[in-house]
Amino acid sequence: MTRQRSWKEYRMIDLGILAAMLAIFEYVILRAANWWFPGQPYTVSLAGAITSIVYMRWGAWGMIHAFEAGLVFCLFSGASGEQYLIYCCGNLFSVAAVILLKAAGKERVRTGSLSLVFPLLVLVLMQAGRGAVALLLGAAPASFVGFFTADSLSLLFTFVIIWIARRLDGVYEDQKHYLLRLHEEQEEKGG
């Protein structure tokens, strides 16, 4: 007889898999960009998409992934200590989007017109957070806009990934809701 995983074990495994995916994808994207497009002012990141998925699945636990995305970006970009603060701490501003999830309800956000507004909010909060931290560290006010323009291609990737994730069963869904729904479906088939 196989032992069932506890809720905490399931969550930690899921968060670990998503963290590994984020690290691998961000590394590959950075390496490819540096190889094929060196010196380009634009970046592409999956941070907004994966963090949005984690916020939808687990709520504020997505802060881990927001921080990790900044860490991976800086680690493989040869960033300075100041840039680590800007990207890691700035990305944490995205947790404010969880307020929308709680206010509107995850299921309404997931299935309604807010489904693509939510990841946009996550990404914009990350960019604004980076800009705010940079300003706090003494950057020129004009540099604030640069965090939005340099990462503008990420918005397209975020929309596409979330559009696909919405169509995959249980991927862009609160995991308690998903597991309860799955259990009900199994009982209906078995009963």
C-alpha cells in the first residue's frame, strides 16, 4: 500500500519543481540572449509568468520564485551587489498582486477577464519594484522607465505562457481547489 503525501509535502514538491523550472529556463534564456544578441538593451524573462502561476497555485509562496528569478538573472548576468538588491528585492513587490487574488477570488481571476490582467499586474509590479529599489539606491529618476522598456518583451511571453497554462488542467488553478475538484470527479466516476 502506497503512502499518500501530506499537503505540506505536495506543496513543497510542487514549489521545488516550479523553482527548478524557473532556474533552468532563466539560465537558458540568458545564455541564448548573450550568445545570439549580445549588447541588446532588451531582456526576456519568464519570471512574471512562472511567478503568476505560483501565486495562483499557492498564494504568497510565489515570493520565493519572484526572489529566485532576480537571483538567477543576476547570477548569470555578472551583476553587481547593487543589482542583486534591485532585482531580488524589486521582484518581491509583485506579492501585492496576491491582494487582487484574495479580493476578486482566485477562481474568478483564473476563469474570467482578469486572467490576463493578473499576470500583467505581477510583471508591472516587478518592474516598478526594481525601479523603486534602484531609486532608493541613488539611481537617476530617468532610469525608472528603463526597467519597463528593457523588459517589455517579457510581457508577450507572459501572456502566451498564461494563455497556455489556463488551458492545461490544474496548472493555473489554486491547488486546494484543484485537488478537491479532482477528488469529486473521481468519486462521481467511482460512485
